Amino acid sequence: MTVPAIELKGISKSFGPVQANKNISISVAPGTIHGIIGENGAGKSTLMSILYGFYKADAGEIWINGEKTEIPDSQAAIAAGIGMVFQHFKLVENFTVLENIVLGAEDGGLLAPSLAKARKELEDLEEEYELFVDPDKRIDEIGVGMQQRVEILKALYRKAEILILDEPTGVLTPAEADQLFRILHRLKEEGKTIILITHKLREIMEATDTVSVMRRGEMTATVKTSETSPEQLAELMVGRKVLLRVDKAPAKPGKPILEIENLRVTDEAGVERVKGIDLTVRAGEIVGIAGVAGNGQSELLEVLGGMRPATGSIRLNGESLPLSGPGADGQARRARHIAHVPEDRQREGLIMEFHAWENVAFGYHRDPAYQRGIFMDNAALRADTERKIEKFDVRPADAWLAAKNFSGGNQQKIVVAREIERNPDLLLVGQPTRGVDIGAIEFIHKQIVALRDQGKAILLVSVELEEIFSLSDRIAVMFDGHIMGERLPHETDERELGLLMAGVAGEAA
Amino acid sequence: MDKMPKWADVVLIPLISLILAAILSALVILGIGEDPVAAVKLMVSGALGSTYGWGYTLYYATNFVFTGLAVAVAFHARLFNIGGEGQAMLGGLGVAMVCLYVPWPHWSIALLAAMAAAMVFGAAWAAIPAYLQAKRGSHIVITTIMFNFIAAAFLNYMLVNVMRPEGSMDPATERFPEAVHLPTLHELLAPIGISFSKAAPANVSFLVAILACFVVWALIWRTRLGYEIRAYGHSETGALYAGISPVRITIVTMLISGALAGLMAINNVMGEAERLVLNSTEGAGFIGIAVALMGRSHPFGVFLAALLFGFLYQGGAELALWTSIPRELIVVIQALVILFTGALDNMVRMPLEKLFLSLRKGSA
Amino acid sequence: MDFLTLIQIFDSTIRLATPLLLACLAGLYSERAGIFDIGLEGKMLMSAFFSAAVAAVTGSVWLGLLAGIASSLLLAGLHGLASITFRGNQLISGVAINFLAAGMTVLIAQDWFQQGGRTPSLFGGARFEPIDWPFAEALSGVPVVGPIYSELLSGHSVLVYIAFLAVPATWWVLYRTRFGLRLRAVGENPAAVDTAGVSVVGLRYAAVAICGVLCGIAGAYLATALQAGFVKDMTAGRGFIALAALIFAKWRPWHAMWACLLFGLLQAVALRFQNIDLGGVVIPVQAMDALPYILTVVILAGFVGKAIPPKAGGEPYVKER
């Protein structure tokens, strides 16, 4: 038997009271692609960060090519032939591609010879792996797909034999992702060992030779990819059979609640993110927006939630909604009965340092019901919180606990309780189950469907196709700021949506 | 779970920081060949051993309550207002103009007018940095530092070229009229039979300072505005989501902060000097930083920290009088307090967090 | 205003710009590496005292310079400890350092010399003497070029020349060496440096140390060359003017030199003329004092081109995925 390229033995790591990795062992044969799959927070990234010397394991050993290796820092990881492409790229934005590649791997104290040598070597690498980038472009001038190539080239320039990629397709279109996988296969053929971390089953099935499944910090199984199925992996990931579809009655759409016409959004950097879209959401239906992250969905939600200005026209219940100026902020939106479960609950939906009861007022803190004279009526607020905690089964049921001390699922329940209990005409929902445990996912999905059944309009944005399929009554796909088409969930499939998400227009919508 | 109990965060960490600062200060005193124990004794008897000492301690503390609250309010919105010094200088200008150019029938009305003027002038001086931070992203720390220097130059100009009485060589205004004289603690306490030193400058402003603590507490923890300030301070994106305007909060918070710093002038200008002199603030604006850090930005903590610094100031003055230790010792202590409670907070915090974590593991 | 007066003003501009320039370049290294430093003032002050004190005691200005640099380095180390190792607030640390220097210098001065917080006056070998360039005397008679050569360029102390040579040196280090590349990278995105296998902590400490050395030279120049001895608070806000110049220069070496010369010129003019009469409109000296600060605010406001600091500036580096 060949010596494994990487062998981890009994790795454990905890952050304060949280144990991120429990006694994990793994063995990867050289020249293979090994997948590590698991839900958000399962401990995949922590494990790989240990392998790259970013964190120090509390216990366990790392063996590289049959030799026990200490990896106290990234320097040691690079020396051991390990390269890593992080989920969030580690590039200096105002440096050129070449400067980024050379950084940390220079030859000698002077820059000019290093850069010249790197330029030469880069050409060879580009030839060898078909990884073309312009070495003189600045990072902030090139797209994310290109930036990812720079990260891979960085690793190859450092003579990496083992390449770790952490959720590499999160920001890519399906086409770009396919291209990435072609590159990975090419690298594998050249004898490199690749570890692919993802939570997407499809990628594991398509790209890997072997796969390990992680759940709550533990390694639950390692199998040959050819000998497993998506269903089996999903079960291993979550620990029981997954309900892929939510039980719901057919929608009974009523009058249009939200009517968007020719909406355009330009971001702070002057880039147009939403390029003239039209969309209608009716009472009693859930419209799901599918798309790869970064194609304008977030901006659409933020405009509707009053978080950024836009041009075009939006009507709510037939009356127009201001798109810029003081009448277009989050307060004005709430006054028009728009509720918003934001994409990032930790940075937007909650103030992590506030008590649960303070968070229950967040955004509605000017509600007269919460006021007494010039002061806030904290007692009324706490009573309201107790009620919502009870109704939404928030655990622990402690209104005085700070938001940061709840689990992801319970944090999200606080947000959902606050927004749904407002009985809004339109509910905006962004990534409702990101980083949420499976029990809470079901609960939150049911609450959203229940609101729909009361005849409310719901606009859902999610990068999880499964979630889009299971919740939506109608699906719109966004790509590059455009809506590529609308489909009914029972009349389409993942393949067709995937094409639309990649910007390949189907038959006229 | 929180890494450690709240009381440890609120009480233990400042206490340990203070002890560290005290130990280092003692070493400094030893280093210059003096006896720290004797020095502390002298400071205690000088600052707290007589109503005269108390009168000065409370007078200084009054200054520091105002500047401390000013820094603390801004901290809640995660703004570092380092410009308390300049805002207090301008507050002094406002007070001087009110006291000099308007004939007041009674000190109480004059005090109200002076408070208003001090707050308006202080707030106005904070307004430009606030606006630039809110609208153009100019770093408020740098702009408020610059505004301190501009304030000093402006005040210098006003005192030398505009407000100086004819024939006087002193860059200062003339004395305020008798009618605006604020009652000292001696005058306030005498009617109820308590005798207090006549010479000490502590005055009715001390009561205003206590009142300000309550007002700030209510503002931060009991009003919508306070809620919004705290929310914005914790998360700017969160504020945006909730429809809390970052521009508005930044400007309003800085105006409140500047007004509080300016308000200090009723104590040092109207209550003590009874005229406006150059450098009337004597660095109190900067001590506000130490006071706010030590007081954990809570009005009650600010009050306690201000008392401590009042004690240090008066004690330090006594030290300078009776020993060869210069008053600058206080500046050193102030630096150490800022260092330990502010910049080196983690040095104290991290070992403590580990300790509490292992304690909890042990009991679980 | 005659030509000679002009030369004299420019001459004093160079003298006054020197401490600003040294401190400004010091700040440049630190802030380019992502460590904000509002403690330039304190480090200069500390060095001013120790250089003067040691020079006064030993009679050697070079020993004084070394002592000044060492004391400034000590404070720089403290700033590094607070803002790099313990990931504290860099601004608060800077404030503390300024006060620490303001207090300690007087305290120690009083203890050592009992002269009310000053050092004895320095003379002879305890001061940096002007260096006369070759033929300065002979050429001084030549019209225009003569005074420029002999008055303006020649006759400064060695530290002045060091300060102005430090400008191209800094440019070269920053843009032409490996260290410079890494330094700029760590101020923009420390995670990129860290994952590339370079120590963020090491780089930042190096930058802070260079900052300490340059501030040390600046302080020593103040006390042993520009003036003859230390007096309480003798930096008089120069550290902040240097900071202002750094922002004005948008963290670039050559621009820093021009900014410091401009601010030096303002000081020189204010020193010489007090109130300036511009045909009826009198500009008070206080306006000249305030001008550097006002200009900086205008620059910061972005009305004259936006000053964008290094991206990671002021933020302690915490590893995250």
C-alpha cells in the first residue's frame, strides 16, 4: 500500500467551551481528490486550518508522506508542501497579481529579481495547468474567478504538493465551478493531492475519489465516492433522514403585493449590481430567488429592506415606495409593513451584545407600544419577549441572555419571531437557514409557510437550491444583476436552474 | 456562554488594572528616591484630610465627571472623542461671553444661561469633526486632535487680541461681575450648619455634574436615542438594517459629547477662576479619556473614576508642595491608568478569562 | 522682502522641518504596517529628554543620541506590546504613551538635575554642531548661488542631512525591497501575509521599531541640535504636526517631505514675523499656528483629494478563517 500523502491522527481542538474537532483521524492517498463534507459549523474549516498551521491542535498528530510533521505556522505548512485556498481569499487588493504571488516567497532582499523570476515561472505554470491570469493586473481589477486562480497559482509557486480548497465554489457560477474542477483534475493528473472542503453534495459526487463526512466536530465516516450515494452522505451529515420537501398546500396567490419595475442598484464602488429587473410577488405566495452568491440578490433584498438606495420603481399594495433619501430607510420600510429577516443575522439582524429582550425590539424600537413618555418601556418589552420565546421555542428561554450566547438556530428564531409576529404584508427572507441546525430549519420553514397561508407575500433569497425548491411557489433565477427567468418548481429541475444561474438563458420565461 | 461573569468584567478588571498602575507608580516614586507609603499618606491627608482638601478634590472631580461623560457617551457609539480639551476650551469661551456681556440679576439664571452657552459652544466645536466623520469618513480621532490645537490657537487669539481688557498684559478676560458668582460648597453648606472650607473652589457645579451622570445614564439605557447609540456602536451594519441612520447617530452623539465637555466650563471658568484664562482646562479633557476607560463608560463608573482622579490631582498638588515630587507624577499615573484599562486591557483580561474557564470546567 | 531674508526663512524652514520629517517618516513605517501611531509626540519627547540628559552628563552628543533612540524604542516597544501582542486599541495606547512621556520626562529631569524639569544647557561636544560644506565660506559671496549653497544647504547638523536622506531611502525600502513589499502588504491585508508564511507580528514589530528609531533621532535633534537642552513639553505638538503631514502626504515618502517642508515653512514664517500684514488685512500669528491643523482637516475631509489610510490600519490582527 502506498504511503498516505496526509495522515491526521486523533486531532482535537476546542475554542473556549466549544469543541470544534473531536479526535479526528483521516488518511489521504497521494494523487487523489479527497472531499470533506459537512454542514456549516461541523468543524471542516477548523480541521484544515490546523493542517495549514493557522490553529494549533490541542491533541493529535499530523503525518505528511509518512513522516510525523509539526505544523506550528503557515511557514511550516508551506515547507511541508501544503497550499491552501481559503474561502475568503487572502490577497492584497492594491497589489498586482505578480506581487501577490511573490509575497512571502521572494528570493533575496531585493524585489526586482524576485519579480522577474516569478514572472518567468508563472508563464510555465500557466502553460502547464492552463491557469491564465494577467500578472500585471491589480487584484481589485479582476473578478473572483481570477482571484481564485491567483490563490491556486500562489500555492503552486510555493511548490505545493498538497492543495486544500475551502468551499471554493461559494462565489463561483456553475460554469466557473466546472472550470475549477477541470483544473483540479489536471492537478491530480500531475500527481498533486487535493482536499476539497464543501457542503455541496453534488461537488463531492462529481469531483472526489474519496470522501469524509463530518458532523458536529466528529468524523462520522470515510468512504469511496463511487461506493456511496448523495442520500447516504446527506444522512451521515445530519445524522438522520432529511426532509427535503416541506409539507405545504398549493399556493393560492391573490392580488400583487410587491411590484418591481426596472430596478437598478449601484453599489458604493460604483459597480451596477442589479441591472433593471422586474418582479411581482402576490399575496399568499413564496417567490424564491435562486442564484450564486454575488449576483445581485443580496442587493435586491437590501433595497427592499431600506438598506441601500436604488432607481426604478417599486410599488407595495399599489403605492410607490421611495428608493432613496430619508423616506427609504429601514424605519420607513417597517412603517409600510415590510418585515425583513436579513441574510446575516450576526452582523445585521441582531446586536450580538444586546440581551434577547433588547433584540426583540431591534428595528421596532420606536414602536409606541415600547414607549412610556420619553423613555422606553423595558418592562413591556420584556413581557413581549417572554411571549415570543415561548411561542417560538427559543432555548434557553432566557430573555436576559445576550444574543451571542444563543446557538445559531435560536438566534435565527429570535429574528424570525420578531419579524413574523409583526404580521407584515411582505416578508423578506435572506438565507433563513444558513448555519442553523436541522431542527430549527424545519421549524423556521414551517413558520414561513404558515405566514404564506395567512395570505402574506414572501420573497425568499437563498443560495441553497434545495431550500429554494422546498419552499418556493415560484422561482426566479438571478445572474449578473438580471433575472434570467422564472419557473414553477414542479416544472423545472436543478439542471435547468443551474444553467440559468450560470447565465445561460433558457426558453423565454 | 460568556467567558466570565459580568462582575469580573465590570469590577475585577478595572480593579486589577488600577492595582497594576498603582504598583508601577509606586516604583516610579521609589525610583526618584521618595517613599511611596509616605507619599500616599501625604496625598490622602492632603486631598481627603480636611474640607479644604475635599473642596479641591471635588472641584477637580467635577471637571473630570464632565469630560469623562463626554468621552463615555462617544464610546457608546464607538467614537473616540479625543477633542474634549478643545470642546471644553470653547465651552469656557461661551461661559465667559455670557457672564461678561449680559447683566444677570442672579447667579442661578446666569448659571442656566452659562450652561446653555457652554453646551452650545462645546457642541459646535464637536460638530465639524462629527460632520466630517459622518459624511466624509474623516477619522474622528485625528480631526478632534487637530481641533484641539485649532481651539488653543483660537482661544489664544481671542484672549490676546479681542477679550483682553485694555492695559492688561495678561492674556485673560476681566473678572466676571459679582452677580454671576456661583455659590461654593462653603456657602451651600453653611445654612444647614455644616462648616466647609471657604478657600476651596468646589461649587454648585458639582451638583450639576451629579445630575449630568443621572441624565446620561437615563439617556443611554432608558431612551430610544440611547438604544440607537448603543446599537450603532455595536454594529454599524446592524444599525443600517434597523433603519438607524449612522450619519444622524454620529452627529448627535458627538454633539452630546461636545456639549458635556463644554459644560465643564461652568466649573473651572465660572465657578473657580471667574474669568477666562489661557489653558483654563489644564488637560482635563484628556483626563476624561482615562476616566471613561476606567469607569467602563458607565456614568456611575465615570463618577467614581472622576473622584479618584480628583483625589490624585489634589493629592499630587500637595505632594508637589511638600516633597520634591513634581505634579507631573499625576500625568504618569494617568498614563498608566489609560494604558492598563485601555490599551493593555487584554493583558489583564486574557489570563482572567482562562482562569474563569478552568474554574467553570472544574465545577462542571 | 529681500533675497537674503528669503534665504534665511528657507534656512530656518529646513531646520524646523527636520524633526517633523523624521517623525513623519517614523509614522509612515508604522502606519504602512497597519499600526496607527498617535504617540509620535511622546516618543520624540522622551528621546529629547534622554538625549539631552545623557549628552549633558557624558559630554558626548553621540551617546546622547543613542540614549534618546533607546528611550524612544522602549516606548515603541510598549506600543507594540499593547497593539500587536495584546491587540489593544492603538489610539488609546498612543494617548497613554504621550502622557507617559510628558510625565516621566519632567519627573526624571527634576530628580536628576533639580532645575524645574529641564536639563542643563548643552555646549561643545554635547551638541550637534553645524557641518560646513566645502568652499561654503569662499562661495558665499557669489550672487544667488552663493547664499543658497553656503546658507541654505551648508551649515546644518548631520541629523538634518540624515533626515533628508531618509526620504529616498524610505522610498527605496518601501517599493524596491522584499521588506517593503511585506510591510505594505501587512498594512493592507495581514491575513495575506500570514497565510503566505510570513510573521505578521514580526513585521509589525519591525515597523514599530523603525518608527521608534526615527522618533528617537527626531527628539535628539530637537534637544541637541535645534536647541541646547531639554525643556518641559519641548516637542510642543510637533508629533501631531508630523501626523498631519503624514495624512497630507497620503502615506508616501516624497510627499511627506514636501508636506513637512510646507509645515516647517509655516513655523518659520510665524517665528519671524508674528502678525503678518497683507495690505491692511492682518493675519494673526495664531492663524499661522493653526494652519497645519486646518490644512490637515481639509485634506481629511477629502475636499482636496481623499486621504485613504492603509486598509488594515488601526485593527489588531486576529487570525480567522
